[in-house]
Amino acid sequence: MENIKRCPFLKIQVCGYCSLFPLKKMIPVDQMKTKSMCLSGEYQQCTQYGEATSKETAENPAYPAVVMEKDVKGFIIRKNYFYHYGHTWVKQDGENKVKIGIDGFASKLLSSIKHVEFISGTNILNSGKAFMHVQCGGKTGTLMSPVDGTIVAINRSLGKDAGIVNREPYDNGWLLAAAVSSNSMKWLLNDALAGQWMEIEAERLHSIVRQDIGITMTDGGIMIESLASVINEEEWKPLMRAFLLNE
């Protein structure tokens, strides 16, 4: 063995294995970050992990599905999504392209959506500025854009069935797709931070409804899904300001 010639162009590089199942990848040690999520229990926050496992599950129904959702006080948070304080979400959908929708909190607050209307006049999105009106339970709410960007597509199916936004807010109920800059999502919350924020939002909603409207949302009490239809316009507006950031 000592007489075997070795190629002078080959280099030995120490690699570590990604501990994820079902993914199998080798990570050069000299390229790994000290606090890499690949080596911790936070591996499911890896975008590539989410995309790969979702694809694998779709191609092979027998493949064990990865839990990609979290219930926070009755409101669903989807992993690998980013969240805006106006209760909209952003999901990467290719290089410098995203899809936008409403989160699990907004899908319940804006219950029984009958019609959605994009604010006309421009295809430009400005973070924190209104881009859509939503009609539900005889009331109207306005959604604020979570990013700066240019609209490249809208979900045409909402014209026939706007209620899909309530039923599938993270999937077929998406609102639009937009071209964005590479740093457009840096101020948004990842799913881990959004979970903590959602707990606060849930408590805040219950407090406002109990103290300002006089309804206790407990077991046997009114469900959040019916709020829009049982409160008046003057009670509705503060909720839109508090949670959807309406002016």
C-alpha cells in the first residue's frame, strides 16, 4: 500500500454529515457556521429541508410526512414562512420571487370571506401600505403589504371562490406573487419568532374583545370566526387597526 501513487491534484477535505432524515448531504467543515442549524434541533427551519421533504412526500405518499405547522392558541403558524405584523405571510417561490397571503390569525378574524378586491392603480407593493380589501361578515378589512415589490401574478381563483382564503390560507388561498429584492424580507418574523408573537396577539385579541366589546371568548362563548357578523362597525374598526394595521 505504501507504493501506491496518489494524485497530486486530489485534496482531502473533512466533511460532516447533515443529520437530517431523509436528506443526505455532506457539509465541508471549513464551510460550516459555528451555530449552524444543521447541527441542532432547529434543522426544520432550513428552507431547503422544508422544500425537499415536501417534494419527497408528494412524490411518495408512503413517505413519512414532516409536521410543518404549529398551533398557537388556536391559530396555525406554518414553518418556513415569514410573517408581517399586519398578519400577512411571505413565502419564497423562486429567486427574488415570493407568494403572499394571510396567516392563520387573519383567516379566522376575517371569517367567511365573500369577496377580495385588489387596490387598483398600480402593480407596485410598498411595505406597510394597503394592497387589498377583504369583505367578510358584512364588514371590510384592508390588508397591508409585507414587502416592497412588483406584482407579477394574482390568484385568479379567488374571483370564483374567495372563501378558499379562509379554508386554505397557506396553500391555495394565496393572494398574489411578487418580484422582490434580495433583502426585502429582513424585517419579517420567521416561524419561531412568529410563534411567540402569535401568543401575544391571541391574548391581546381576547383582552380587547372582552374589555372593549364585552364578549368573553371562552369555552361555550363566541368563537372568533363569528366576530365580524355579530359586532357593529364601530367595534370592528378598532380590531382592524389593532391587528391588520388599518388606518
